[in-house]
Amino acid sequence: MRLDQIILFYLFSLLAGLFFVVLYYRFRRKKLEPEPSEDRVFRCSGCGYVYTDDSDVVFSKCPQCMKMNEEFRF
């Protein structure tokens, strides 16, 4: 093998190794992150308490003061 072929092979081997390391850590990070919740966020208009409830609920009762509230939009 010529010297330029050896250098080219070494360079591509390092780049391929770096590529697979990046892919490994990207999939590992994605697997360990928590999945987004489908719950809705509510903020009580009476006491200001922020809480979540199921995604199929339009109005929810505050667990602190028992007042009915609409979904809070950010």
C-alpha cells in the first residue's frame, strides 16, 4: 500500500469511529430522557395553584380550594 492510501484509510477509520460514538450517545440520551406528558396544565384562578390533570378533561377542580378551572395556556 502507498503512504497516501494508508493515511486516507486511517482518516476514514477515525471519522467512522467518531460518527458511531456520536450516534451511540445520541440514542442513549434519547432513551434516558423522560417522555413528554399528555397531561394538561391548570392554574387556579382562586388560589393560584398550578397542577396537572388528564388530557381528556376540559375543566378541572383545584385540589387546594376545589374551584373549577380551565386549561392554562402558555
